[in-house]
Amino acid sequence: MNAALRQHAIAVCNAKIATKGEGVGLSFYAFFANKNTDPVGLMQAAEWWIKTHRLDHFEKAVKIRDMIARGD
């Protein structure tokens, strides 16, 4: 996952946590609009989420934010 996508994903996680609390879950689709405007980024996020880390479809935003911030 490139640096810009990492920063964006962390910001999305932080926003979700701020509005819905630390128990909020999300999928990698939360990092993108409902349009196919960034297919490369979407595939990077999908590979990181599914192939690299074998995460469930929905995960806690806190967990994802912390993983991305660590550089996992």
C-alpha cells in the first residue's frame, strides 16, 4: 500500500472512530468512494487486507489504523 493510501486510510479510520466510537468496524471499501475512480489503490488495499493479512471482511477501525501506522 503506497504512502498516500496509508495516510488516507488512517484518516478514514480516525474519522470513523471519532464519530462512532472505538468499537466501529469497517472494510477496505471504506477508504474509497462508491465509484471506481482509483482501481490501482483499491487493488493495493484489497491485497493488503485480504492476501497479505487475511483479515475478515469487517475489522475494528482501531486495529486497522494501528496496523497501518506500524507499517504492517
